[in-house]
Amino acid sequence: MSIAPPTLAPPVSFEDTRVAFASKSDAQLRKVYALFAAMNNGSLVKTGSGLMKAALKWNLPGTKFLIKHSIFEQFCGGETIAECRPVTAELGKYNIGTILDYSVEGEGSDQSYDRTRDEILATIDEAHRSAHIPFSVFKVTGVANVAILEKIQAGQLLTATEETAHARAVARVEALCARAHQHGVRLFVDAEESWFQHTIDLLAYDMMAKYNRSTAIVWNTYQLYRHDRLEALQAAHDVAAEAGYYIGAKLVRGAYMEKEARVAKQRGQQNPINPTKQATDDLYDESLRYCIEHVDRISICAGTHNEASSLLLTQLMQQAHLAPNDPRVWFAQLYGMSDNLTYNLANAGYNTAKYLPYGPVAAVMPYLLRRADENTAIAGQSSREFLLIQKEIRRRKRH
């Protein structure tokens, strides 16, 4: 008996601001409007970032309250997992998942690595208990020494002390993957800088070979602004197909472009970044096509704020006769940004999630300042958010 293909998803419009901002009251929308208006001003962002750093350093009265109820509230879920639960529940009402992202940067000691491991374990346990948390996530540098990771990639011999330290780091990663496998929680391994990314890749693939035997539990991240990342994904697929395990692939454009170019120049090496944004966009879309063509082996999460790539993935799914809620295909955006993508995709039945950073206000500030800088640096992104909010405010006034 033949099985009918799944019903094709309804068209997705990323212009539907009624859906995009359905969760926000008029007062909340005006508050977000004011925040993005400020973030549209590059000089204001630069000045404000400096003032916030200084105020936190000197512990000025009211600083934490002001930050927590402005930029922190827009881009973070809270200071603890418990504080994130109302946000998780609210997103869940709209069939949007939450990815708890512990955004505290490590101190570089074994004690801090152990604390981070324990916090990530707690996010995995929280995901196991919640129907609204489809993934957990961690950075390897949160549980491992960067210098040792870099030394391994460079092919340098480790000292006995470094060998011991690295063994402890691998054990921390193993503990996270084992807990994720035990609970059936998907676990993202975030991408980092190119001069130790290969070490991270190999570690992720070792974990996949062990824990991805029946489904993709451990997922590696591919930064497609690097010209070699599709090749890396293809090679990973071929090894996995031969060895009989599954690949989880989170596709992003990238987060360290200026740093990558600077370090490559300092070291006299080829810049790993694509020469143009168009080249990155083309490689990203080509990678989406590759993943859907190999969806029997590769599960994919499109971590992107790019509307064209998001629309392309919905079209590729329809062409491949994949249901919108096929468990092997996900979309993800950062909390506080691109709600026109997230909410409209979820409304059309696609698997969609928000990255929800959390942690103590002062400790999460480096992340928040990067978000502010990113909104002024990425061409059109801040303006796009601002214009969509304006459009919804006008729509509500008419109705």
C-alpha cells in the first residue's frame, strides 16, 4: 500500500507582523520599539556600552536594575534556569521551543570548567522535564582550556600536565553527551575560532559515533562564512554513513569574522572567511540543499536570521515531501530578534526554537554587548527589526 506524501505546508510570509508580535502587548511593543531605536544609533550604542561597563565595574546603584529591565530583558531569559521558565512557557504557547544558552564566559580554571559542566547538565535535565526545550547547547571552551585545544590542532605535543588537563576536559564533554543521550535530549556543540575548531570537530564526531547510533543526539555547528565548512560537513557525512551513525548539523553563518581575518593576517595565513557576503549566502544555501538531500543521515538546524535562506529551506522541504514538523529539520533564531521569522514559521507548523541566553547580569554583559554591536554592524538587521515593529504599531492603530 502506497503512503501519500505529507500535505504541503501553507505559504510562509515573514511580513505578517500580526503573527510576529502576537505575544506582545501594546506597551511591550512600544518598549521594544524604543530599544531598537536606540540600538539603531551607532554612536549611542558605543557610548552606552562604555557607560554600562563602567557602571557595573564600580557597582553603581541601580545599574543592574536598569540593564536587567532593558537590553537584558530583550535578549535574555533571566539570571537562572528558574527565571527562564516563564519565557519558555510563553514561547511554548506559540509552539516555539527554547534553547537554554548559559552565556557566562569561563575563567579558565578547572573549578570554572566544572561549574560550567554542572550548569549545562542542569539545562539538559531541564530539557528532559520540559516539552518546550528541544535542545541544550554548550561551548567546548566552557569546559576545556583554549591553549590546549589550539596546541592539539597545531600538532604540537602536550606536556604531561596538559595531557591530564585535556583528559579532564574530554571527560566533561563525555558527561554532557552521556546525560543528553540518557534523556534523549539533542545537544548542540557550538562552533568557535578556526585555529582550534578542528579539535572541537573531532571531539564532536567521537561523541556522535558513540551516542548517535539510532538518532542525532550530538550536533556539531558549521560556520558557513568559512569557505571550507561544506566540505567538512560532506566528509563528516561520508564517515558517518560508513560507520553507521547519524549526523546532527547546526548551520550558521558565523560569529567571529573580524577576529578571524585579523588573526589570519597576524599569522601570515589564508583568511578562512569567504571573500564576499554573497559567497557566504551561496555556500549557506548550498549546505541547506546538501542536508535535505541527505536527510536520511543528517538532521539539520538552520540557525539563521536570513529570510531568503529560511524561505529556501521551507521550499526544499516541500520539494522533498517532508512534513513541516519533520523531527530532523529545525529553524532557530536568537531570543529578542527576528520574531517575524520565528513566529511565522511556528505558525505554519515548522519546528522552530529560540536561543535563550541566561546568567548573572554582570557575567552575561559581554554577550549582550556583542548583541548590541551586532545589531549596528549587520547590514540592515537592526533597521529591519525597527521597521517591522513600526509596521505592527501602525497596524494596531488602524484596528
